[in-house]
Amino acid sequence: MSSIQFSRFVGTVGAALTLFATPAFASQGGPQGSVFDLTRVRSTLDTIDDAKTNNYSFDSKADSLSWARSRAVAEKATGFHIVVSLQDKHLWAIIGEDTVLSAPVSVAKGTTLKYAKQTYTFKTPRGVRTVLRKEADPIWQPPEWLYVETAKEYGLQVGHLGTKSRVKLEDGRILTVQDGQAGVLENGVFDTLPTDEHIVFGDTLYVPPLGSKNRKVEGELGKFRLDMGEGFLLHGTPYKDSIGMAATHGCVRMRDEDIEWLYDHIPVGTKVYIY
């Protein structure tokens, strides 16, 4: 058997009022002083002058108009909410017109992966989302694209394992899954495969089934995550140098102290405005 080591890459009103006890967060470094300046935003929302001033880049005119519309929606938000600027790579937590957290983030890199008949575009979508759930010490179950990306990098084909799969290998052994873990059967004896390695036999990388031990990765999402649905998360990261860059496959990465603050203070149901 050959293997490729995993590539590491990649409420209530009362609760809201407690945020005012942490003013230090509002003074953290960020674009243009880091505070989400609603007065300045209101004066420029109907044009893209601000985008030109900040040297923002867009794929097309339609893309720039989408940005302007999403920013307009964010500017009109009231109550306790989160704003994420993809161009500035920055996040703000806001109550009314008060910024209670200002933090740099890492956003999607905007690239496209093509392999066989599959196409994956890695973007953080603009629009309004909702914090659906929160989790401490999250376990990551890599999406399909991770395996496709790795297979393309190493010139491999992609195969899939199901919970009842039995794949006959060239040496006569059987690749299968037992008790939630992939392994090989030889002469009736089942040997488990490492859970921290890709499953590669010959020229094929096998995708383990969701829920299996081989499809669970600890530490990749940091200490906390806030789920915004459809696979898009606000989460921590072990890759500190990526903060402030376009480096993710769609999620918004944050520093440990910032995602912990959100986890502690942001109620489930909070709106997230992304532009």
C-alpha cells in the first residue's frame, strides 16, 4: 500500500448588552482604522467610487454591482449582527451603530478546480446568512473537493468507498470498511488503515464514507466554529499566516481570540452580512 499524508491547509438582549464590557476589541487593527464607519458607507453606497478608492477588484461589472447591492443591505442592518467585507478581508460585530468587535479574516481564494467532469469554484458568497449553530472543538469532515484536489496534484484517479464497499486490490486483498474505519482484509484478517493518511492503492485515491473515522480531521477548524449553512463557516485555523489573505475554499477563517469571542457572545440566529 502507498499513502499520501494529509495535506494540512488548507440570543438574548441581555447577552448582547454584555458586549459593551469588551471595548478593546473595537480598537484592533484593520482597514481604515478597523471601525465599520456607517456614516462613510451611506454616502457611497449608490456608486462604486469607494471601490475605486480602495483599489477593489471585481471579475466584471455584474460582480461590482453585486458587491454594491450586498453592501447596501449590510449598511441597512439593525440590531446585533455581523458584517464581513470580502474585499477588506475584515469582520465586524455590530450592535446598532456601535462596533464591538473588529477583526481581520481570511476569505476564499476565488480559484476554480477542474478535474474529469467536476468543477469546483472556491468563493465566499455574498448575501445574508444566519448563524445556525455553534460548536467547540469541531471535527472537520473534508468535502469531496479535498480529495479531488489532492488526486489532481498527484496525478491520481478518484474512487469512492461506501460503508459496505468491497474493492479487490491488485495483490488480492480487499479494501473495505468495518466498524466505521477503512482497512484491508487478508486471509480473513482485517487490518485498519491510518486515519491521518489518504487512502491510496495503485493509481487511485479512495474517498472514505462520511461519518467514518478516516473522514474526520481534528484541529483543522481551530477551537470553535459558527455554522452558516451549506458548508460555509466562521472558524478558527492553525494557519495563522493566512489571516488577512484570500486563502480558503469558501469559509471565513479567524484568529483564535476572535473566533472565541464570537463563540462566547454571538447567539444562534444572528445575521451575517457578507459583501
